[in-house]
Amino acid sequence: MTGQRQFLFGLLSTAFFIAALMFPYEIAGARSDHDEKSIGAAFHEQTSLNWMGVLGDLVGAKPRKPPKYKRIGGEKMIKLPKPEHHGISLEEAIQKRRSLRNFSSKPLSLAELSQLLFAAQGITGKIYGTPLRTAPSAGALYPFEIYPVVNNVQGIPRGVYHYVIGEHGLELIKEGDFRKKISSAGLSQDMLGEASVTFVMSAIFARTTSKYGERGYRYVYIEAGHISQNIALEAVSLGLGSVTVGAFIDKQINSLIEVDGDKEATIYLHAVGKP
Ligand SMILES: Cc1cc2nc3c(=O)[nH]c(=O)nc-3n(C[C@H](O)[C@H](O)[C@H](O)COP(=O)(O)O)c2cc1C
């Protein structure tokens, strides 16, 4: 950078810093408490339940229910090894869990990936013929899909995959090295590219809103936490480390996993690797 450019850059950065201090809400694109309700507050209010709303919801228009299981099709499915790991006690895993952001370059085995996916959304039982999963879900409607972005897993090439929950398998969306793409989409958080695998968790909203209306959005966000905690504790049990990531450019991650960001959108990322 030339001296003149450097000076201009410094001047602009200082001006931005001062403006951010003086007008934080305006800079962030949010509204202050003194103005009309913020988007977050309006969302909370409009998805609050009251008896009128509950009754209205019974008759109100709702989206059509999409299929419970998604298949990308095309490529041959990779059957995952049976999840049969028996690790440390749950209490020990809870005690040990800590976010890890520095991963080594040691690969994950396919069995470890299998175990993590099973912990996230594996099928563990049935009620009246409906398969139930490891994490709770409002109305057992299971809005989540999981897309492992594989960097370093033994036996499978780098690429973006989709977890086929019903068959405990993986289907390949696209092969390739997406390390740069995923970390830059995650606001340059390098660990997303350095992890052996980053799980992109997306939701098909209408699976839940077809029953619960607007309130269903809340349920979806809550469920992301259930799933992610299962992954975090399973990672600890396997001697791995993980970190959850909520800061990402939505459009970029949605395009990476090839979803529209409207009917199906990324909610959360979870990077896992060896310490
Ligand atoms: C909703 C949510 C979003 C998060 N987003 C990020 C993130 O974008 N980057 C990151 O490094 N950590 C992220 N974290 C991890 C937190 O920073 C971390 O859990 C916190 O510092 C507590 O540390 P611990 O997990 O080691 O107990 C997120 C956690 C949650 C629950």
C-alpha cells in the first residue's frame, strides 16, 4: 500500500469507528428501542402464543407439509458404518465439553463421522409407526437436514454431502475442496475450513409451520440447539473437539449446500475435528 492510500484507509477506518460509536443501531441496520419495534422483538411478539391465536391457528391457512425425508438423488449412496461407539459417561462429556477452534490435521474415521451424524439425527425408536430420533422435535416433525462439508475424513473424498437420515447414509452433492468457501462464508473463521468436517444444519420450515404456523419458526431455532448439543457431546465422547458457529453469510452457505434460503435455509454450523 502506498503512503497516500494507507493514510486514506486510516482516515476512513477512524471515521467509521467514530460513526459506529455515535450511531450503533443505524450502522448495524437495526432500530433503537425508541423507534418502532425491532425485527427481533416483532418476531418474538408475532410468534407468541395466546388462546385466540391458538384457536385461529387451528383454522388459519398454513403451508403444505413437505416430505419428511429429503433425497438429493443422483450419486450412489455411501452407507455409513453402524454407530456402535461406547464412550465416557454422559456426566464426563458434559463436564469436558469446551469449544475447540484449533484443529489438528489428523483425519476423522468414517466410523467417527457416522457416530456424530447418528448422535445428531439418528433414528432411535418408533411410536405408532413414526420413527423418532436422537434429538426431540416439536410434533416429531423433524425440520432439519444435515450437510457434512467434508475436509478430512478417511475413505471419502472432500466435498459437500447430504445425510440420508432414514438410511443412515451419505449422498454426495458435489466433490471438491470447499475449505476457503466455508471459512470465508463464516466471516473468515478459519476453523470452519480446518475442521475435518463442518456440519451445515438447515431447516425445511414448512415441515414444522404446516402444523404450528408462525410459532413453528421458534420451534425450529430451538431444535437446532438440541441437535448441536448432541454433536458436541458425542464429539467429546469420541475424543474430538467441536465448535458451533452462528455467524455466517446466509446466502453463501445456502448456495454451498444448494438450498434456496427460503423454503430451506441454514440455521447453524458445527465444526468438528481432532485436537
Ligand atoms: C448460538 C451460538 C453461536 C455461536 N457462534 C459462534 C461463532 O460464530 N464463532 C465462534 O467461534 N463461536 C461461536 N459460538 C461458541 C461460543 O463462543 C462458546 O460456546 C462460548 O464462548 C462459551 O465457550 P465454551 O463453548 O467453550 O463453553 C457460538 C455459540 C452459540 C450458542
